[in-house]
Amino acid sequence: MVSWLKRRARQVKAASHQDQDTPPAVLGRGVRSLAEGGAPFWRTTPLAALSPEQWEALCDGCGKCCLLKLQDDDEDGQPGEVHATNVACRLLDRHSCRCSDYAERWDSVPDCVQLFPAAIRRTPWLPPTCAYRLLDEGHDLPEWHPLVTGDPESIHRAGKSVRGRCIDERKAGPLDHHLVDWDDL
């Protein structure tokens, strides 16, 4: 039997040291991209020591975190395998791949996840291209990441976002009709 993936929003929010009103990544507000020169913060600063602005700037704007997921229930009632869908949270702007109400998202979507350094390893459904996951695993940012290129559209041109590939949850119908396996993302 498939059930909703419980995203532990209350635990994540309670343990987070991030400011929930910080907007999504916007290049320029004291966060330098690799294209601007100098030592990039993501290579010199551990995830746990990043400022809220730096933390938010790491988000590449792929929108994959905002896709709904299904999780199998094991026979013993324990959470099982997580399955991705192409169904987007109702707050995801499917063109920009950013939250349309970031500062107030928990009012509309109480189980929305807020990532923070200690939660990265406890969030196995993060995509392999996620900057938080990559840096936590000791890898660098990919060449198409907006912090590397200095251009927020670079992720979309590289085909690494959900732009044009997802449907609004209010129009989707049964989630199990929308399972996807996007190896190219």
C-alpha cells in the first residue's frame, strides 16, 4: 500500500537554525557567484556555518523538492521506498521553479520541508543533483548551478529543473498515476 511521504515538517522546523522568512536564492545580496570571482563560499565554509543568505543561495531552483512523493509501507508498518511523482506542490511556480509564497508557506502547506545541515542525511529522497546533498557528500557544485554561472536560468537551460515537466497538485488526480523515474534530472 502506498501512503503520503511524511515530511517531518514539525521536527525540521523546530530544529532549524534558518530564518523561515528568508526568500529563495537571489544572486547578489552579499552572496557572490563563482562567475564573480574570488573564493566561493561553498568551497570554504562548512554547511553548518553558512549564513542564511548563503544557505538559501545554494538552492539551485530545480523544484524537485517541491514534487510530491509517495512512500511504500513495509509489511511491518515501517516507511519503505520513496517514489517520485511529477505532481508539484500547489505553491510551486512551475515556470520559475520557486515557491510562490516562501515566507508564509507553512500556513498553506504545513508539511513543507525546510532543509538544514543536520537534516540532509536524514532526507534520502533529495535528488543526486541537490547542492546541499552534493556538498554534504564532499562534491562540488555542477557546472550549470546558478552560483557557478551567475545566471539563475542556467539550471533550466541545462534541463535539470522540473520546468515544463510537472503538473499542479490541484489538477493531478491520483498520485500513483504520476510516478516518474527521471534519470536525466
